[in-house]
Amino acid sequence: MAQAPGYRKLMSWTDAPIMPTPGAVGLIIKTIADMENIEAVGVDIGGATTDVFSVFRPGEGNEGVFNRTVSANLGMSYSVSNVFAEATLPMVMRWVPFNMNERDLRNRVKNKMIRPTTIPQSMEELIFEQAIAKEALRLAFVQHKNFATVLKGVQQQRTIADAFEQTASGATLVNMMTLDILVGSGGVLSHAPRRQQAALMLIDGFLPEGVTRLAVDSIFMMPQLGVLSTVQKQAATEVFNKDCLIHLGTCVAPAGQVKKGGPVMDYKITLPDGRVESGTLNFGEMKLIKLGVGENGLPLKAEAELKPHHGLDLGRGKGHDVNTELSGGVVGIILDGRGRPFELPRDENIRVEELKSWMAELDIYPAEALNR
């Protein structure tokens, strides 16, 4: 970038440092995590690269550790063939709720690579493109987790508590159970026709555990706010929360596995208007509870009593109840009972029916698109 024509002249026009986009996006993610004392993951999925940013605190009271990775071979246009090749056809097609001709699929991928500015022209193309996006997000996050590790060979001061935790050097810092917020950016997420689609891409790509807020950058403002944070952190934080983010809602996903059809969690959610949503979430189910945003654009809050069944964990230990406050959004509260680790059924007919069930419950696509 420093060798680009006119760069020196541009430097003379500004008092603030000139930053590459990934550096600026990472800076606002770190600023938000530090100021709000939370753990955060951000992703920016573009045409050629997918950048992942994270701030996690390895231990109680520790300072947040920031990591950034750039997956230069994972993108949605110029690099889409790389995603297809690295993920493999079966991994992409597992997210598609109908059969598609393999030759046609490969032609669509190549067309997207040589005509990168094109957008899906049919519902079938949209579903296929979002299936590729889920795999690009998954692969980029795998690379990020492998990079974001405790340094090997570094002598560390350890307490008795650390010894019991068995935190080994070289272990990843990424802990999805303690993650507070997951923020997505990039055209496939920010410009998805329905916000529910962006929420499901984030959930399926990252598989959050416990209670995690979801949001997308609505107008690609994060790079500018990253630069602003170097001179005015408070202003950058307020604009980020009130004007930049579209708050999608909260994902509640118990970690663990149970027999298919068995209960995963009992829940009682008291909404701001006094209404109560309660019931039992069964294994393999997803449920959507509507909880929107207020007049100020910030998410409404609900009080929740969550009771995971034996062997399942929501962040307080297996089988321990969690009483917490859940944030709403333009999508709402998503209860994900598919288990962690997550695996789709191997039987083709069962897989398709379950995909359709989840997509119908969350209103991901029009009904006619799922009933083909």
C-alpha cells in the first residue's frame, strides 16, 4: 500500500495514521471488547479474503488478547473456487435443502470467479451462495483458532488454579462458551435479503456455544470507526453500537449431545411487555422467539431462566441453570438445540427435512423455495 501512487501526498493531507482495512476493522473490535470488558469475534468476508478478529481473556481478570488472521484464499468471488476446492463439494452441499446437478454447481462457481460483481438471480443461486459462505466462514475460523494460541515455549507464572485448568501452551485461546458477541461484515452478510439469513450463516459458520449476541455491520463503517478510535474511543464506541451495527439478536446453544429427540433445555423467557415464552427445546430443534429493538435502535432485553438438561452446558457447567438477560434484535432470540459438536444427519432425506425445518422456523427463505 505504501508504494501506491499518491500515497505520500495522501499522508500529507491527514494527521491520523493511514491504516489498511483489516487493521482498522481489528482495531474497532479490540476497542469495543476492551471498553465493554467483553470477549468478541469479528469477521469480514470479502471477494478475495476472509478476515477474522478475536479478543479473548485467557483466565479470570486477564487482559484481552487480540488476534487477527487473513485467509487470503477464502472469498466469495475471486477466491470462491478455492473455497469450493478446500471445503469439498459434499461439505458445501450439506447446507442445501435440495439436490442440484454437480456440473451445474461447478459452472456457477467458475462463473462467479470470472464475473465477481454478479449477484444471485434466483432463489436457488442465493441458497447455494450462502452455503458456500458458511463453509468460507468455517474454514477461516478454523485457521484463526489454529493461529490464536498460547505461545509455545514461553515460561508463564502459574497458580494452583491454572494447574487445575490444565491450560497447555499451544492451546487455542478461542473459547466459544465465553464469547459475548459475534459481529459479521462483508456483502454476503450485510446485504443478505433477509437478516435471518445473516444470522444463520454466522451460527452455522462459527457454531457459537452458550449465550452469544449476533450482529452485522450494516454499512461497512467498521474500518472508519477503527481509525476514529485512535483519537476518540468513546465516540467510536457509541457510533459502532447505535449506527453501525444491526443487532440481530441472541443465539442460545447448549453444548453437548443427547439422544435424538430427547430434551435439551427448559426455558422461561419474560419479554419486556410482560409476556412469557416457556417450553422445552428438544435435540435437533431450532426455535425463534421474537424480541426486537427499541425506538433508540438498541436491542430490547428479556429476562431468561434457562435449565439445560443433565450433561449439557450453557456456560455454568453441565446441568447448571443459567439466569441471565437476553438481547433482542431484528431477528430475535434463536434457541439452537442441535448440539455441540454439531453434525448433520448422514441420511440424505433426514438431512434435507431437518434443514427445511430449521429454515422454516427461522423464516430464512420463502416457503415456496423450500417446498420445491
